[in-house]
Amino acid sequence: MDKAFKLSKGEITRLIPDLGFAFVTDKIAVDGRKVDYMFRNEPESEGDSGWVFYGGGETQDYIDDPNNTSLLSLNTIANYDPEIIGFLTYPPGTEIERKPDGRLQVISGDVDEPKVILQTPVGPGVVHVTDGWSFSADDLLLRRVDGDSLVLWRPGITLWISVYNSDNPDIESRMDTLLEHASPDRTDLQRSGSDQLGKMSYRLVETVEGQNQSAVYMFGFGKTKEIHLSVYFDDESFLGHINKIWDTLTYTGL
């Protein structure tokens, strides 16, 4: 049976990486409601995310009728309700419901927040990182928090970003110290600075699992903050994108 889905294929955009498929009721996919309740089962097969999504108001008779449910990719379901994105890496056994104030919240006990949390993508345009740091990107970048780092990526390029505090207001000395600990194999060193903002970058070819991996390490220095960007890329065609990040890296904090 062909359904009149609320969103057409042309309206679906890339919000998250491919994480498999999930069951979603027509309250969401046809009627356009936000997710009211979601839970994750143990996946039963490859491509099965284990997630099931309800829009609220589904009776047992409604649920028992397979015509009222569709199997869609998690990326498609996230287009219906982007608020689910931050919960998609939670483990099987997780239950989440929408509270009266409109927020989705984990309601199952004994569930630890996962190390990796997906977020909505950023770009193209100005990307606001945190603590006053920003830069411009040419393309849409998927986004996740991975431990203490922010990770932005698309096919062929990945940025690992960390922000630090510093109690040393001398930007030049901090740049010198960091450079002293940098790899002696670095190339293409760039360095610029003022009393308010210092920047430094260099290229490095590393060996990862027996393969060469090209990288640009980029650093920004404010009076009390630092940003470190490790940019891994597949080939030289990405250097224009990386140079734009370098040129537009800005700090507006104190």
C-alpha cells in the first residue's frame, strides 16, 4: 500500500550517518506528529536499529494493524523530528518519552549516557563551536560529541575539536610551548598572532593501521582559551576547505 507520507523523498536531508532502520507509526510519518515515545529493542538483524517510534494516541488495535506502521531509515525519521537525534546512540533497553514541557527525556532506569552523542549537522556557513570559537565551512558537516571532543565530518574529511582553558595570558609563549611538543615530521607550518588571537597550523602524514593518513593540525589561542583541531582528510582536494577553516577561525570570547 502506497502511503501519503508527510515528507516527500525530496524533502529528506542528511542529518545523521546511516544507522539502520526503525519502525515508526503513521501518527508521525503520515500525520506529521512529533515523537511522543520511543524505545529500543535488541536489534534482530543487520540494519535493524532496534528503535520503535510512536507519535502518541496509538491504541492497541492501531498498533496491531501493520498498515499503521512503516519501516524507515533513522535518518528519515530524524527529518520528521530532529529532537530524537541526541538519543539515537543510547543502548537497547532505553525508553524515552516527551514530557509536559515538550522535552524528550530518558525514563528507563540504569541507563548510562553513551560516550558518543549525535547532534544536528552544521554548515555550510559559520560554524559556532563553543566558548566563542567559530569558523566557516563550505559544506554540511555531520556532528557528534565523542567523549570530550566535538567531531564534525563528511565523506573524505573529519575534524576532531577540543577546547581548553589556560591560565597563561601570554599567547606567544603558549604557541612556542605547543610547537616544542609537535612532531618533528611536521611540514607547512603557519603561524600568526596578536594580543587577542594567535593561530598556528601544520601538516603531518601519519601511519594508521599501516596506511598513510594526511592531517592538518590547527590551533587557536585566546587570552584564556585554546581550540585544537585535528583535521584528517583523504586527498589534496580537501585543502581548499581546510584553508577556509584556517582563514576564518575566530575567537570572540574574553
